[in-house]
Amino acid sequence: MDETLNQILSELKGLRTGLDGVRTDITDIRTDITDMRTDITDLQTDITDLKQGQKRIEDGQERLQKNLVASVGDYTEKIIDHFDDKTDVLNNRVFKVESEVKNLSRQQ
């Protein structure tokens, strides 16, 4: 009978050791889950930051495109004005030459 009791006691000790291992594993799993929750929160924060950065970049690109179009338009207007001025000067010179030619042809 003592031998049977010793076997039962030995089995119970083995079960207790196994349960202690399970408790340790559960504690480790809980720690891992807590760490994963922290990591997920950090990832969500990073994603939010990335989305905000992307929005700023898109807004900046839109402003840049508008500024570029406006600048090209302004530059084109300046070029046109320059050629208009040069054309006016040239037209005046041609008019003067034509007038002088007419005067000379009348005098002859």
C-alpha cells in the first residue's frame, strides 16, 4: 500500500510540475500579448503619422503644380509683351522709312 501511495504521490508531483510549466507558459503568453498590443498601438500611430505626411506631400505637390502653372503663364505673358513691344518699335521704324520714301519720291 505504501508503494501505491508513493506512486500516486509521485504522479501528483509530476502533475504539479507540469501545471507549474503551464502556468509559466500562460504568463509568457500574456506578456507576449501585452507586447503585441503595444506594438500594434505603435504601428497604428506610425500609420497615422504616415498618412498625415502623405497628405502634406500631396498638398505641397498640388500647390507646386498651381505655382508652376501660374509662373509659366506669367512668363509667357512677359514674352508676349516683349515681342509686342519689339513689334511696335519695328512697325514705327518701317512707318518712318515708308514716310521718308514717299517724301523722297514726291520730291523727285
